[in-house]
Amino acid sequence: MTRGVIYMTWGEAAMADADKSMTSLWKHSPGMPVFVVGDREAEAHYQGKAGVTFHYVAIDPFKNASSQGFLAGRIKPLLAKLSPFDQSLYVDADSEFSTSPEPAFAFLERWDFLVAETETRSLKDSIAGIAESKWTANWLGTPHLLYHNSGMLFWRRNAATDRLFDLWSEEWQRFSGWDEQVPLLRALLRSDALYLTVPYTWNCREGKKAVLLHHRFGTKSARKFGGRRLRPTAGAVPHLSPRLSVMQTKRKAIPKGQRLVRVEVAPGRFVSCLPGDVEKYRARFAAMAHKRGKR
């Protein structure tokens, strides 16, 4: 039986984060095999790297260069068939291991699939977009249901998980949006795979709470257009207020006939602003995080 960890990397920022994550993995699990999927740039980077097998994927996951231009739903549902392992663990590149994943693999003796819940959000607060969230809530009969964080996925190779990942792809294509986690919820509920949901602390942005993964939720840092050049972020994301409001910034008159929109600038962190100011507030949040990280 083979076990290993899977990453996906498009661009130098993702490779830098994945390299750092692999270092943390091998600190706790020396010799754990790694499988990377990505573009030609990543193929050249990982060619001949000890402990790493690379697979080129001829699919462009980018819709555009915006903060929500990377469509992970084009790639993640393919991983079950691409994985060379009997038991696989996928982790987002901007994650670091707090301990060895070996004990967690033992759960796959009883369950087909293991995933952590999102930190605090239910479907009614999802980042999948209004249309998809409402459609899913109507399908389920309730918006009050936790969904899952797809930045950490354990699964064992069998017909049930192959079907689960096929359903995930099918559900993602229903809306083809930036978020792939609500489609995963629908796929899990449609599938015959026996899955285990573990607490959000297994895949957590607060390093002191992280049971397995300290996940920086990098607001593009692990993406091709992340704005960094082979300079992995060091340490934890600084603590910021979990909810930002336009009231905490310079007060701006709301033009008649317009309404504020609620935008997630990072997992569990929101800002209310005018539709035309969305990217400005995302940039402001990123600048705040960078400034505090230097202190």
C-alpha cells in the first residue's frame, strides 16, 4: 500500500509555497512521497527533485488574473484519477505541516474520504456566490449546514472515491464558479463514499490551533498571479479582526440607488463596500496583513 501527499502548482509563487510545505512535511515524515501537478514552468522546477514526482496537466485553471481568477474546480476533481497512491492526501500549497500526516492516514482504513469543516461558516455565509448558495440551500432545504474546506483532502483509491470526484467535477460545472467547496458538499451528499468530517483545526489559519496543517489561506499567495517571486511567506498570518466594515474605514457617502455588497477578503473575514470598491478593499486588506507581518 502506498501513501503520499499531492500539491498543485501554477507559477513561481505556488512553487515557492509548495517547496516550503514539502520541507515541513519531510521534517515530520521523512521520505513521504510527493506528487505535484501543474504547468510546464512547474515541470522544469521539479524535474529531478528528490522525493517528488511531477505530472503535467494541460488544462488552464485561470479565468483571468483577478483575485478570483484561479478556478481550482477545474483541477482538484481530477486528482483522484491522477494520484499514483493507494491513499492520498491533497494539501493547498500555502500550508505547512504541524505534525506527521501518518496517523491521519489510519482513518482511511474505515472511511473512504476525510475532510475538515470550514472554520465558522455555514452555507448561508458561503463564498460560492449568491446564486449557487441559494440554489444549494433550496436543494438541501436549509442554508444552515456546514460545508468543507477543500484545502486538505484524504482519500483511498476505490470505486466510491472515483465516483465522488466525478460528481465533484459535475457539480462544479453546474456553476463553474471561483469556489469549489460548495460543489464538493453537493457531491458528498450525492455519493456513496463514506466520509469523515473532522474539526476545522485540522486545517487552520491559526498556527497555535493547527492540529495538522497551518494554512495561510494566502489571498493569492499560492496562485500564479500572487505578486511574489519565489519568496515564501514566513510565519503565521497576523491576527486581524475577523470582520471588517466600511464603518472602520473612511466614511464614504453611498450614492442614491446603490447598495453595499459583502465581500470576503480572506476566509472568515468580510468587508462591506460599494460594488466598484471591491478590489480596493482587497488590496487594502493585503497591505494591512503585509505591514503587520513586518512588525
